[in-house]
Amino acid sequence: MAKHKVMITGHRPHKLGGYGENPTRSKIEKRLKKLLKKLKKNHTKKLVVISGMALGVDQWWASIALDLEIDVDAYIPFKGQESRWPERAQKHYRDLLKRCRKVKVSCTGGYAGWKMQRRNEDMVAAADACVAVWDGSKSGTGNCVAHIHTKGKPLKIINPND
């Protein structure tokens, strides 16, 4: 069956109200769930979502999709992306990865900032459409949005401040 792949880019929790439950996170998760339900209902192709699996928007997107029985392709910048996170966050990340349809590792070796950009480029290349949870600031999310524009991919921007 043909697939319609939709990737997401978005801010980390510190730009979205913090690492725990909060009103900004709840509002974003509701918007993402509504969008995913609409995409699943309105496409004749099988919906697959792409996530970079970072803390924040990436993992919220993947979790919501999995709960809605939508396949998730995880694109991670390098093995061990989670190694500096708190243990609880690492466990959640590994549990999500186990539920993904596939896991693509963009780069070998450990941490380097440019590897996040490479991962983003890989996600954009694989996607038919893109979503950004972005407040317009200069950031990794902003860099990804600029890359999406250069590739001419359809893009829906969700401003977390609206």
C-alpha cells in the first residue's frame, strides 16, 4: 500500500512550558492529535509519521501517533542520543523506539551538533509533508523550517504561543 509520510520538527520542552505536564504542552498535544486524526481520516494512502525522537514535540508526536495506531518511523541523529537525559526520559525514549515501524540512524559516532541537522535533512527528504511547532525564533527548529522551504515541501506551522 502506498504511504503518505508526514514529519515533524519542534521545540524542546524548555521552550514549551517545561519538562512536566503544563498548559502549553497540553494545548500542543491536543492540536497534534486533532491534526493526526484528520490526516488519518482524509488520506487514501496509509499514514506514516516521521519523528526525530528528541525530547518535546518529537516524542509527543510519536506517542500520539502510536496511540492512534499510526506507524512511526524514528529518525535519530546517532546511537545514544538519549545518553545524557534523565533515566526516566531514557526509558520512555527506548520504549517509544521499540514501538516504531523502523529506526533510521543518520550518523555514526557520538554527539555533534551538526548531526541533528543531518537527521532533519533526512526526515525532510523522506517526507511528503511537514509540520513545525515553531515560535519563529532562531533555533534548530527554525533551521529545519528553512530547509523545508528550500525543498518546497508542504509545511503546516503551529505556533505554540497561539
